[in-house]
Amino acid sequence: MADLNDLMWFNLSGGMSDTQIVLDFLREVPDNLRTIFDDESFRLLLDKDYNQYGIDSSAFFDALKEAEIVMHQSLDRTHGLLEKDPNYEPTFVNQLNQVGYTGASLQLKANVLNKLWTDVKNGLNAIGEAVINFADFRIKPAVKRFLTFLNSCLGSLSHVIAGADAIKEIKEIGESLIDIHH
């Protein structure tokens, strides 16, 4: 499991096409979400309602794994089309363009998401924490801003990569479960 400080959302290190930046981002999202939510405070929040509602952390992480499989199948299908059919890439880039994930728009959205994640990490450092404690009001606003913008990114990209919606839904469930208890 990666450390929160090691999580990469959009890799803008240079030399990659918009297509590759988006596909790499989507491939990493499930593991990144697992790292965010795989914390004792989140597990305790979920597990305390098991007897009354049947909500527990193992169900959440099983559902995340299922969504990850759906996402990776969609990404593998897209990657296969891009490799096999040279005429598919302009179509795919056009689809990315239609949802605002090419050029300057992609750079702006990627930089905003990366900045919001940096705000979460800086907030954790300021309060002397290495993990997100979902019960700690001092970090929750930064986490909520980040998750809200991530939701927007995944929502837009779900119009291009079907599996993005499965991950978006699990992220929203995790976010809702945090809000139920606060």
C-alpha cells in the first residue's frame, strides 16, 4: 500500500500525450482511493453500523475491487483499440476533447486536482498526521474539496471510459459514509 505522500494523480512530468496522461490517471485511481480509505478511522466508521445496517469495511473494499476490475477492463479495451487501429486515436482524442480533457483544459484540471491533493497532504503535515483521520474536523474540509473535484473529473471521463463511472460510484459511497457519521 502506497503512502499518502507518494500518491500520484495526474502525472504531468512531460513527454506524454493527453491520451496517455488520462489513461494513466484512470489506471491509478482505484489504488489511490484504496490508500485514502484504507485507514482505521474509516474502517471503524463503517464497521460500527454492521449489525444495524449490514454496512462494513469489507463490503466497501470488495465493491472497490469489483469497480477496479470494471475500470481496468475498460482501460484495457481502450488501450487495445488504440494499439490495433491507428484510426481510433483521433476519435478517442476527440472524445477527450468533448469532455475537456485535452490541451490546456486537461493541464488546468490536472493541476487543480494535484493542488487539492497537495492541500490534503499539507493539512496532514500541519496537524502531525500521516494518515487521514475521517473523524478529524481539521482535515475533513480539504479532503472534501479534493474528493468533490475528483468526482467531477471521474464524471466527465465516464463519458469516454465506461469503467470510470464504477469507480466514481464507490468514491461517492465512501464519501457518503464519512458524512453519515459527521
